Amino acid sequence: MPGSSKLYGYSGKILRVNLASKEVKIVKLERDLARAYLGGRGLNVARLYYEVPPGVDPLSPENKLFFGVGPVVGTGFPLGARLNVTAKSPQTGILGDSNVGGHFAPELKYAGFDQVVIEGRSDRPIYLYIHDEAVEFRDASGLWGMTVSKTYEAIRRELREPEVQIAAVGPAAENLVRFSGIFFNRSRPAARTGLGAVMASKNLKAVAVRGSGYVEVAKPELFEKIVEEIELEVFSHEQYWPRRVMGTSRILMAANRIGILPGKHFTEPEVPYAFNVSGEMLALKYNVKNRACFSCVVPCSRVFVVKRPGQAFIGEGPEYEALAGMTVRIGNSDLEKALKAVETVNELGMDVISVSEVISWAMELYSTGALSREDVGGLELEWGNMDTVMELLHDIAYRRGFGDVLADGVAAAAEKLGKGFEVAFHVKRLEMIQADPRGLKGYGLGFAVSTRGADHLRSEPFIELSDDPKIGLKMFGVSEATLRLGVRGKGRLVAYYENLCALVDSLGVCKNLAENMNILDYEKTARLIEAVTGMGLSPARVEMIGERIVNLERAYDVREGVRKRDDTLPRRFLREPLKVGGSAGHVIELDVMLEEYYDVRGWDKKTGVPTARKLEELDLVDVAEDLRRRGLIS
Amino acid sequence: MPGSSKLYGYSGKILRVNLASKEVKIVKLERDLARAYLGGRGLNVARLYYEVPPGVDPLSPENKLFFGVGPVVGTGFPLGARLNVTAKSPQTGILGDSNVGGHFAPELKYAGFDQVVIEGRSDRPIYLYIHDEAVEFRDASGLWGMTVSKTYEAIRRELREPEVQIAAVGPAAENLVRFSGIFFNRSRPAARTGLGAVMASKNLKAVAVRGSGYVEVAKPELFEKIVEEIELEVFSHEQYWPRRVMGTSRILMAANRIGILPGKHFTEPEVPYAFNVSGEMLALKYNVKNRACFSCVVPCSRVFVVKRPGQAFIGEGPEYEALAGMTVRIGNSDLEKALKAVETVNELGMDVISVSEVISWAMELYSTGALSREDVGGLELEWGNMDTVMELLHDIAYRRGFGDVLADGVAAAAEKLGKGFEVAFHVKRLEMIQADPRGLKGYGLGFAVSTRGADHLRSEPFIELSDDPKIGLKMFGVSEATLRLGVRGKGRLVAYYENLCALVDSLGVCKNLAENMNILDYEKTARLIEAVTGMGLSPARVEMIGERIVNLERAYDVREGVRKRDDTLPRRFLREPLKVGGSAGHVIELDVMLEEYYDVRGWDKKTGVPTARKLEELDLVDVAEDLRRRGLIS
């Protein structure tokens, strides 16, 4: 790459849009940043770190919103269509970051941009229309208040451009619900960490993009060879057909079998009605077609139809998180009502994981009497009462009554009410996903240490579900590492997959390929990077890029106040053993795992702060300097 | 049941047809036989034991052919549409028995019969048309020589009855190929042990059946409840969707992963081209629709289309055995050619497993120089030469040249040529299936002891593939029992599943439900029997029926000369460790497993003959008496 004038795999330009001044700047992608962070998530966090100083109010004009795309996107690489959205999170006050598939990311690349930086705040509702290098600020006052799909349809009607790709926010974001998301093509949300609220706080209702360019790879023959190899592995993978038929919704039955469902707010790890709300049932009764992301060969998204007389509706998905969230987590066994609820959450523009936590948290407190009917504004908050849930979804999105109490997230709700702290299931103020970590201990460690709070998508140690000691022994030298109830080796496992996740999020590749089907390792990724960008890096150097990104994110969080005390899990998972099911008797032995993790990371075991030595080893010399200046490292 | 006048679950009648005298007798089903053997396979072997004395020439008029149907068939029970065909085998000289799905079995029940006994030999080619209690002997001289599908179409045209079900034999059976089968509705063969030759030896080209009756169950409410429970388990089973998309063809990739493919006659347990000939590839490129057996909820059969210009063809299947047999076993990596070969085997009316062995055996001898090109009639018998294979298939079916050498099976071929004995892969003269038992040791034991020779369908210890020690511990008290490379506990495992197979084959239930998805255990089977027949039996009594059937079959084989020395495997599997793949380094420790098996069975460890005590314990007093009279037990 040094000496070469062209940045293969990249569009080579960054778009900076100032919504206050309506100024548009198109600048060259910095070669050194591309080399150090690749693109997407890595490029976004680098810019966030350097451009958004600590202490900025996430909903103020000083926060910035980054859309980043990696070099693999738009090349035709299978499962390579991911976009990363980044900002300071209004929900957690630390790194806000969400990753999404679909068709927006390649379109942005074809328009000519590897990254869009959105700054300032517009004085009135607008949306952006990027077509190639032209950027229009278009009036969105007529769109304000519209649901996600209405917005989508209105913009498509207005632009008369059939291939335009649209990212929009719904009413929840407009009302600054702290867990509102940005929705791409209606049903693909970048929903975690409240980035929808950041976008809406800037009076930006949507971003539409259309491009006519292309992306050139450095070594076309090598690239074709890798694509062929990867496709062969995908098609011949034992998960290929189940994923194609059910997507991630297939996980619900598996989670029931091993007793890790979040039933009734993590009190029922297996439920008798699992099949009725399963991906199998969706496939049997409701799915009508599959839908794939751009250039993907595993069409894992499904369009479903519910043919209820007079109330028929069509939707897309749901993925496992939404499915389990609107069924077992809130004690609901009615699949059609769950599908309706998921559609509603999407239409209002919220993160279904956080929604499922705030509602199931309130339901648990209501069931134990800690919250009375008056406390919740007269709602009947019994487990599985879907009439109440539907009402509450709107109340949250429009910040009405008890909905307003929940609209800032579960940590804030506990603070407002002064109760329910122990059963508020979040880490660093981000709500926990639909897997009980007592039965998936690597996931538990991953939740505790993730740079954006409690979820699986920062490490996704899916290999743990194989429960195969031979793999653990081979990959990490510890057979327990890949046993889901094992403890030893989990630090190594999580760090390995955290680095890999950071890497693929920065390249623009889907985690279903890398972590879930476990097809991309560092060696293959190194070859892929070489084929696309021309950079010849060893597998170890490639892993180092992932490690660099994770460390930069951690440094960002540290600068915002995160320390070892925040790397923890709610008490239930640490102290109360599961009572029934395939993981009965288990809690998480977090301390042991955390110690190993800090060891592997080279972070200070007392504070959880990356050491200067580690940062410098990762070429983050200026970051070490910055933290030192602030007295955070010595 | 005693005291009740009606036999619930049964049609209640037996049809006896004498092809020589053209005499038809309709007699009542014997209540005591139904009670002791249920139906299908059990009822067939009972009648074989008592009606066909030892020493009878299998292709003489003295042999009898039994079509038996179990009580569950025709009730609407899911995966309950199996028919059992039995006779003395012309291929092995012992028990001949094959089990088949489709729509024939319920149709026979609706015509009024639980069993058809075919005796004697017609003086000219005929086919039988059974419509309710009317039986017609129809001229088949015009059909003689026709392939399976031509025969099927000709009979349908002639009878003008759209719902008629047809079992027919092809040219191979007419030419008394010892591994020719009976084909139901074109592509569902009862093909093992050469029953097609038995049928053709009687000048019987086909049996067509049409019924207008129904089957009444004893306890309809209990029955409905069980059906609901079973369907729930089926739909929510992790194998449901893979089975639905790929049927058993899905096994090929799994077999490759664990290194048990029969590549090039069991010398290549994994092959680089596995995906190209896999069930996944079939589903991706060729399958156009699914097809189910009567009342089945897992439509696991697939209709495929090969769109080769000028040579397009449609077919059904193939299952794993056919797929692996016409690809890896003979060194062929061309899927379309394999599909054509499987269709040809079906059209000619042969057992694809035996075909794959005789051809791959000859190819191995050819490759080592043990057979010269002259020895094989000038054929070019290189691995994977599909032109030769297509030629040879016809030569076998029409007994031409080297094909005639192979047409009596691999054991006979080695005897005729005086070579290749050690690599003739059969047990008791029945050719081995497409799984290398060195990597599936329970299967290996199953092959060695099976009452019809080397295959998996007498025990099908599929649970071994789970490789889960917890299941073994729970079911058999030995964790190794369900590890595929384990040795201890295999005797118990195989006996358990042999009894269960005998039971479900006698009830008319599919092994995909009982053994492969592992949904039917003895407790559930007891409830099912009660619901259908009204018999209230404990799970232990129900297992005893299975055990009784296996012992009666063994007694039949013993009467025909089988002893412990026949319970073995070809040398390669006992002495030569696998060199590569997921089971590398392994052979089968047969002696240890066999000793445990005899122990569990209560058979004489020196001779392998069931003890009088065991036979009497199973109410087989007259069988014990018979064997004693013949000096076979003391």
C-alpha cells in the first residue's frame, strides 16, 4: 500500500456534512487510518476518539454521528454488506456503536464514500440525499412524526429512484428515547446504544443514498479464489440450510434445550411452549420467502405473513433476539401477537432487546408487588399480557406516563423509581440480550467486558455452543474454553473473538460468516485483506488490528469513566444458580474469567485500564499520551 | 384384547394367494400372532419360520413371499406408512427382509388385509390386482421385460384407477439378479436381500392394490393426544428442517466431516469433492419439490430435475445410500452422472447398495491389478469411470459378460473368480452400506450381528452420532455407549435399538421417527400400541416383543446354518486402521463388543445360538422345541 497511489477496496473519500451550517466537505480517506483501522467500526471509533472529546452531551450538536463502511463491502464478497454506525451513546454515555446489513453500505460505497461524518444540528427537520458526490439537504417537516415504513415510502415516492437506500428514524428517536435505533430499509435496525436518538437530536430524519460507482479490488484473481473457497465452505456448512430456512430464529429451540432462555426475565430458562414461538413454527406456518443482504449467499432473513382475518399483516424477520424478546422474556406464548409486537417496535423505531428488558423488568417488579398498579399508571402488567405490551410500546415511544419512566433504559428507570436495581439487567447501562449467561459462560464474560455494554455482538463466542473440548484444546490450549459451562480458557476465547469481531466489523463482513459459522479465522482474513486492499499482512498483524480497535474503544470508554468495577454482571447471574433445565445449578464464575481476560488483554488488573505498554505495542502512542495527560495511566 | 371381538388397528384378514393353482384364500388374522408379533416384520418372520422349512431353494415355488403391514399403518399416525416384505433370501440363504414406505401399505390395509402370503409359481407372467376383497390374476406377458417405471405406467393405464398402488419388479429381477428388489411406486424400493428375484421367480411382475375401507383405533382420544405430542416433537426437532430439505442425503457432508465415507471402496473416508456430490448441492441446484409418504409430516423425499440439454431427466431421491454409493464409493465426483446412475439402478430394479459394492469391489481389484482388463470383459474399470458404470449396470441386470459374474453378489463373485475374498465387503453375503464402521463402532457391531446381513436398518444406533456421553450414561449406564468411537456399552446400545427396530418395523412406523430422531422409546411405543390396538402393555413387555422378533429371526438364521463365526466383519475393518480423516487410527474392536452383545442377548457365547432359556422366556417355546429337535440347542 505505501507507494501505491490507489486505495484498492476503498472509495477513497470521506463525506463530512455539517447540519448547522449546511456545509459539505469531501476529503480524501487518510491512508494511515485505513491501514491502522481498515474501515467501518475501526475507522468510526478512531474518528470518535479524536473528534468527540470526553464529557460531550450525546444529544448535543457537539456529538457526531459516523457511518463507516469497510473495504470488503461492495466487492461482491459473500456476507460482506455490513455498515457500522457510531457516536457517543445517549443511553450509556460511553461508546455508541451498532452494525447493520442490507443494501445501504455498498450503495454508500458506490456513491463514493467510505465514511460519512455528520456534525452539528439542523434548525429544522431535514433528510440527506446523497447521490454520488451530490448532497442535498431536503425538507423533512412533512416526515417528522412518521413511522419507519411510512418515512421509507414517502422518501421513495419523493425521490422516484427505485434503487435508493434509506436509513431513517421513527417516532421514538424523535422523542429521544434512549434506546431508539436507525432503521435501514424498514426492517434492518442499527438499534443498540440509542443512535436513533443521536440522529433525531440533529433534526435528521433520514439519510438516502444512491451511487453509480464501483469498487476495485487489488488482486482480482486471488479475490475470486477466496470467494470460491468461502462459498464452498458456506454451502457445505452444516448450518447452511437451517440458517437459510430459519435464520437466527432457529436458536430459540436450541436455547430451550440447553436451558438458557430468558423466560420471564431470566427466571424460566426453559419453557413448555417453546416450539409454539420457535423459528421452526415460523417456517412451518408463516414464512413466505427469503431475503438476503447485498451479495450474500445465505438469504437468512424471512418475509412472513400473518393471515388473521381483518388484521392480516406482512413483516420481515424476526431474528432470535426479537423473537425471544417478545415471547419468552415477557412470558408471552402467542406467536402472532409477538410478531405484531416486533413489527410495532420496528415501526416506532426502537431497540427490541432494550424494550424487552424494560418491559420484563417492570413485569417482574409488578409480579412481586414491588411495583403496584398505580406505580405503573394503571397498566395491567401481568406476564404475557400483550394488550398492555402493545399500549406500553406506544407509551414508551411517545414518552407517555409509565412509558416515559422506561424510555431512558432500565438503569435510568430503576434510578427514577428508586427500586429494582438488582434486577435491572444491563451492563454499563446497556440492556442484556436473550441468552442466560449462566448457561453460556463465555457469553457472560463477553457481556461484562464488551466496549458498548451487555451484548454478544462484540465477541460472539458462538463456538461455545459446540460444547466440543477438542476445538478448545486446538484453538486455545484449554479444552474447557469451548465447553459452554466451562470456566478456564474463557478469557482467551473472548479476547480472540473480540478481536475477530472488531476486525470483521471494520472490514464490513457479517458475523454469521466469521463467528457463528466460524469460517473466517485470522489466516483467511489476512488473505482476504491482501486480495481486496493489496496490503500483505501476516495473520498476527491482522489480529493486531482487531486488538488495536478493541483497545482504542476501551480507551475511549476509560476516558468517559469506565473502570474494572463496570466490568460486571447483574447479581442474579453471579449468585443465583439456575433452578431447572439444561444448565441447572450454574452461576457465572466471573472473577476467575475476568482475571484471565485482563491477563490476555495486558490490562491493569486493579483498574481494568489498558497499560501504556499495551497501547504503545499496538501503535496507539498518542492514545497512551492522551490518557497519561488525563492522569488515567502512568 | 382378550375378550374383545374386534382387532382394533387391524384390518383383521390375511390374503393367501397360490400362484400355481390361482387359488385365493381369505382367512382371519390370528389373534395370538397379532399379540405376539404385532404385524409387519414380526408377523412375516413368524409365518416364514413356521411355513418355510430349512433347506428350501429361495427361487423355487416352495419359498413364500410375505407382504406384512402393522397396526399403526393407515391410522393417520405420522411417519406410520411402512410395509415389510419377507421371504427366504436368494442372495444370503437366510432371512430375506426389506421395509419400504410410500402409499402401498395403507392401501393394502384399506383393501382389508394385514398380510398377503404369496405361494407357488405361476406358469406364465402375471400381475395381481387386489381391490378390496376381489383378487384378479392378470396377464403380464406384455409387461415382462419392462423397466420399473414403464411397468408402473402400463398398469396404471390398464387399470384406469388413479389411486392404485403398485409394487413391481424390473428386468434385473426377471433375470434373477440376486440383489434385485421390489419397487413401490417407481422409486421406493424394498431392495435388500433380493426379494425382487423371489417375486420374479414366481412369474409375478407386480402387485396392484386399491382399497376403500378404513382402520379403526381402539382409543381415539388417547391416539389423537399421542399424535399431537409426536408431531410437536417432530416439528420442534433440530433435525426437522434439515431432514425436510435434504432427507438422508444430508448425511454425506456429516460423514465426510467425521471421516466415515466409503470413498473408493472404503479407502478414502473423506474426499475433497464431498460438497459437489452432497445433499446440500442437490437442494441448491436440483431439487424442485418434496414428497412424503402417506400421513407423514416430514416430506423427506425430493423430486429433482437435471436440466442437461438434450438429456434432461427427472427423478426422486436419492437417499444417502444411493448418493454415496454412486459417487464416493466408486470414486465418482460428478453428481449429475451419479443421479443418472441411481435412476438407472432403480429402473432396472436393483439394490443400489449391493450394486455399489460389487462395482467398487471390482474397481479396487482392477486398480491393484488383481483383475485385468480381460478378466472384466474388456471394460475400463478405473475409479469413477461412469461410462463403464452405466454399461455395467445393464450388463448386471441382463447378466451379460462380467455383469453376470457380479449379478449374484460380491461373495459369489469372489467365489466365481477365486479372488478378492478379503475385500468382498459383506456380512452373511449381504453387501455393506455406505458408512465405514471403523468410525461408527456401534454400527459395526450392528452389521456383524444383524439377522439379515450387513446393514444399519436392523439396529440403526443413530444416537451414536450425537457423540454425547451424557446420553449413553443415562440410557445404558455407560457413557462410551453413545460415543461413536467408544467400545464399552455397544452391546447394550445395539441390542436396545435392534429390539426397537423390530418393534417399529412390526408396527409400521418409520425409523426416522424412532431411531434417527430418537423420538419413540418403549414407553411411548407402549402408549401408542394401547391407543391403536387397546392392548395395555408395560414398556418392558413392549420391548420384549421386539426382543422376541429378533430372537425368532436369529433362530430362523440358525436353522439355516448361521453361527457365531458368521457374526463378523471383513478384515479391513478389523485390522487396518483408517489413515486419514475424523476417525483416523481406528479399527473395530469387534470381539469385546460381541461378547457384551451375546451377554445382553442371553445367547450362547461359544456358538451364538439363542439359549433354550432365553427362547422360553420370550414365549418361543415351540421354537426352542424345534431347535432342540434339530440338535441345535440342548
